[in-house]
Amino acid sequence: MADAEHVPVLLDEAVAALVVREGGTYVDATFGRGGHARRILALLHGSGRLVALDRDPGAERAARAIDDPCFTFRRAWFSELPETLAELGIARIDGALLDLGISSPQIDDAERGFSLRGDGPLDMRMDPTRGESAAAFLARAEARELTEVIRDYGEERFAQSIARAIVAARANAPVDRTRQLAEIVAKAVGARTRGDWRQDPATRTFQALRIFVNRELEELALTLPRIVALLAPGGRLAVISFHSLEDRIVKRFMASGAQPWGGDPALARLPIAERLLPGTPLMRVGRAIRASDAEVARNPRARSATLRVAERTTHPIPAAV
């Protein structure tokens, strides 16, 4: 699949929820191949500003194809958004979009090491210039750490068996190719029932390693409060997640920001009059949005997508949010 053919998930829904002011300043914190960014720019009609971030070198190349005076791209992790905006002289934004996970071009490039489909080096870094590759992690991690990563980030019930199989295999040769790892996992899992025969036995292990290597959950938890601190009153935060680990972080963060007691049930039971409670810094906008049957039929990747939206209020942000 060529970059131009990459189809963003929940494109219409996300952009409609995000762009509330035609001349506003917006952030696409996960540019990818620019599908959401192009739609946002079309709605701005040349009167606003869009700043896009991505840590992937392919995204940086794709961004060069956009010739629009309203558009600025920076190669950066999305947790670096405050510093990036400060360098651009931007103090407040009217909306920010996070489209989490990986894009089709990343999956389809065997050299990146994300996919089970072909054979390539076991890298998995979204930014190949920073951090530890998946192969390097597999080479040095003890069985206990491997088990914890595969179990916690992949929600894999056979994590211990897979970890032991990796340790045994690397005693004979480095585990540094995607197909090699997939075969090790398949052999470790064997014929045990998984409940979904459509899914490759190594899918959860690959997910776990990708999330761990890229610090995806830590990045998300760090970034959400930083974005809220930058939002102008009425500004929107829109997040598209693709698995329960991401969505749980987003859901809890938005719920906490929309409650005067910060989501703490102990504080919620205190005998405090409602009129004395502090105002909430966030207001959730509607319910979680999922892809329609028609979109899933066109793009199977949309099946697991969830869009959540929150709006910044005029109330101050407490230290807990």
C-alpha cells in the first residue's frame, strides 16, 4: 500500500469533533501520512493554523508534499508538544488530535519490523534514531521481564511460555528477524485454543514489543495532561485508540478531568455541597464513537478503533489532572 492510499480511521467523525473554529489553531500530534491533516486544512480555508508532529521519518517525508501556508510539521514525539509550540510562538490551541497505533505504510514496510506478513529486521521503533530496538531488547531481557512485557502490553495469557521459548532460542542464535520470532511464538503456543483462529499466534507478542519499545502507553499518559494545559476554553481533545490498554488510559483521563473530585471515589463520598465543588477543567463530548459497519467493511483496521472527545472548560486545571 502506498502512502497516498493509507485511509485514516474515523476520519469524518474525528475532524468534525475537532475543528470547532474555522480560523483556529490545531495540532495533529500523530501526522502519519497526513490523512487527518489534509482534511483539517480543507476546513480551515486558509484562515487558521495546523501544526503536525510525528516521530516517524516516513511521516516527515510525507509532510513535505503538503504545500499550505497554514501548515507546519515538526519531527518530534507528541509528548514534546509544549516545547514544539513554544518554539513556534504558540501559547494556546483550539484542538488536538491523537490517532494512536501504527499506520498501514509502517506495517507494510518489512524493513521496519512491525509486521508478521513478511520477513525483516526486528526493529519496531517508530523513530529509528532513538531508543532500543525490539531485537536489542530480546537479546538482553531476562525471562521474567519478557514475561511481564508480553503479558502486560500484549494481554497474552501464554506470556511465560513464549518468554521461555525466546530465551531458549536466543541461546542458539540471535532473535532478530520478524518471521523468526513469529515461528518461535507459534511453536511455544502450539495447538492451545486462542479463541480467534483468524489471529496469528504471534500478534499479541508483536503488539507488546511494539508498545514497549516505543513507550506508547507512557507517552500517552504523559501527553494528555500537557495537551489539556494548552487548550483554549472551548478547545477540543480528540483521541482515536485501537486497543483496550490505550483506550483505558484515555477514558480514565477524560473521566477524571470531567469530575470535580478528579475521579477519586473516596473524595466523591465526602459531605461537600455541590455548589462548593470546583468546576471541572474538561467536559466529555458525547459517547465513545466506533466505526460503522460500512467503514469496517472498507477498512478492517477500523474494527477496533474508538474515538473519544473532550472539551476544555473555563475552569482552572487542578494539580491532579
